Amino acid sequence: MGRPGVETKTVTPREFLLSDHKIAVGVTLVSTARDNYDEDGSTAHTPTTTLRKGLVLGKVTASGKYAQYDDNASDGTEVAAGILEEEVNLLDANATAQDTDGTMVIHAYVDESQLYGIDANGKTDLSDQILFG
């Protein structure tokens, strides 16, 4: 029970998987990756080094590491490769961004409305491996 006049709110993490059947792989997220999406999926959120589950990822061609998908990029991340399975914080104990391991879903049935950064081109990129619901 909360204090009188103070609203208590429980935040439930986004659940983008619509089925327990999935294929996920380990990936390295590049230290420069950022999550700049608002809760509604628009790009109004202040960029953060905490990458939320459901963030659409692309592969940086030069390094082979992953960052947020960006259809307007020209570094490889303009091609959606998968979806971040769990939240990842890129900061180390000294608050310095570093390359960090994560897990990327590459085959699944997902709730499109629970993804961060998906667009029509990203859906096309993922259409052979991701079923959108």
C-alpha cells in the first residue's frame, strides 16, 4: 500500500514475443549503440546507453558488431538483422560505454507494436525470419 496521495505504478517490461518458439544468437553490441526511441516507438527519446528489449538491431559492416537499426544509415545497420531479446546496459563500472554481449532474436513470432525502431523497410529485411503479429 502506497502513501496517501502518492500513486504507485508497476511498470511491466515490454513483451514482444508472441510464442515461446524462437531462435536467438549471442551478439556483441558496439559501445556506440544507442536506444533513442520513445515508448510509442517514435524517435523522440533522449539517446541512452541502456538498450531495451525489443530494440531492432542491424550489423555494423566494418566491425561485425551490432547497433540499433537505422534505415538511413550507410554502415550496415540500415539492414535490420534481429531484435534484442533482453535489456543491455553498455556502461561499465566507471560509466564508460563499452562493447557488451547480448542476445538477438533472429526467428520468432512477435508483436510489432512492442518493438523499438521497426519500420516498413525493417519489416521487409526481417520477413524471412520474423513473423509479425
